Amino acid sequence: MSVRLLICRVAPLILSACATPARMHDQATLNSVALGCGLTYGELIQDEEQKRLLLLIHDSPSAEQRVCVTKWARKNGLKPVFLHMQFPEG
């Protein structure tokens, strides 16, 4: 088999693997990940319109929490977005 023929047969498979659609994860899964990363319920959400975005909404997450969320996001084909918000006291 020639190299050219091999490339023609393998290239579509490689390219199709890169084009997989983003999967929406349910909130129970995201809460489980959040708890495993030292966060609390509702601090991880996935944008419904931009399914590849995983949003961490937390006031000053630690480096370990950011690394944990980033590893899970990348493993699942998502891009982590860190939103630093200060919530009002009261």
C-alpha cells in the first residue's frame, strides 16, 4: 500500500475525531465534579448555547481548584472559564 493511499484513508478518520460535538453534562455530574475539586453545589455550570464552555463561578478559587476543574474540562472536551465574583454578604 502506498503512503499516499494510506494518508487518504487515515486522514478522514483523524479529522472526524476532532469534529465531535460538545456534550451537555447534567447538573448532578457537574456538582459531583465541583465537590471533588473542593467547590460547592452550583459553582460549575455548562453554557447551554456555547456547550464547550465550562464556567467556574467562585470567589477566588485556589490554584488546586482551578487545576482540578481544568483537567476535568479538557478530559471532556470543554474549555474552562473562571469567573471571579464577589457575592454580597448578608
